[in-house]
Amino acid sequence: MTLLRQGGRYIAAGLMQLLLDWLVFVAATAAGLPPVPGNLLGRGSGALLGFWLNGRYTFPRDDGRRHGWSHFARFLALWLLMTAASSGLLAWTTDTLGLQMAWLAKPLVEGGLAVLNFFLLRHVVYR
């Protein structure tokens, strides 16, 4: 599959994933959950959707089979790394600028991480 086609599908899946992640984050923190646990909940929700969408549509297997546990283990390791970076940035934003600014910053943080994540998914997770 071409890089351009994969990129387009990754963006479409990522937008759906980001929307779910952001909605869960905002709802959880508005209900009183601190930003880091709220981010874990949001990113976890988005990750499940993203693993399925990217495995099925963005980086499908050439043989038509589904991605297995080895792919999920690599996905989980990458997710933990990106979640640590995201949580740190959002905690800093909350402490420095307040919760409402963290709500606004979340899509920017996740969008920036998504660029690096695309290449890591393509070459490490779904290879």
C-alpha cells in the first residue's frame, strides 16, 4: 500500500481516535478526575479504537489475516511511551495554565505525537 494512501487512512482513523480520546479526557477531568488518570482513560479508549482501525484499514496484512498478539504487544509498548509523553505535557499544561487550557492543548499534543507515531506504527508495530 502506498505511503500516501496509508497516510490518508491514518489521518482519518486518527481523527476518530482523537475525538474519542479528547471527549473522554474532558468528561473525566470535568467530573473531577486528575489530568493524568483522565488522560490514561482517554488515550486507552482511543487506543482500542485506533488499534482496530489501523490494523484493519491503514496497515492491513498482505495475507488478509488479522493482526495478532505480537502486533498488539508492540502497539502496547509504543502506546505506553506515547502516553507517558502526552501525560507529562498535559500535567505540565494543567499546572502552568489550568485545566481548561489543557483541554485545548490536548488535540495539539496528540497531533504532534501522531506524526512520530505514524512512522513507528508503520515500521515497528504493523510490519
